[in-house]
Amino acid sequence: MPKNKIYLANLNMAVTETQLKDRFAEYGEITEIQLPLNKKTRKAKGYAFITFAQETSAENALQQNSKPFLDKEITVQLATEKSRKKQLSP
């Protein structure tokens, strides 16, 4: 998996894509922000993914790990491939 994507956790449920872009744009060009929303409340689920154009931008953004953002201490780490359970065939 390319190392130009970060995973953010423990986000404030009121966070917006604009706020994320404003906070992380200083590290480099952002090509995509994924901010999953709760279907009922339409508020953020508390995590997001940000993809940068350059790997060095993502690495530099790791500096935000454990820093306060919208009254919460956020987790920032490089995104990893989600492991999927393989189904056994009968």
C-alpha cells in the first residue's frame, strides 16, 4: 500500500472536511479526504483518511499524532491495508 495516506482517529464528531483540510494542508497537497458519516445523525463517525500527493507529506503529518484538535487528542498514523477474513470453501 502506498505510504501517502494517513488514518485519523478519535476525531470530534462535529469535524468537517474543511476543518481537516485546513489542519493538514500545511503538510502538502491533499488529493482526497474520506470522512465517513453516521447515516442517522449525519455527523462524523470519529475517524477519517487523508491521502496526500506525496509520501513525505503523509510522513510529516504524523507530527499531529496526540495533538489536540477540536478539543480532542487525535491519533494520526499511516493507513494500512484492512485485513479481510478469507472465507473457507466447503
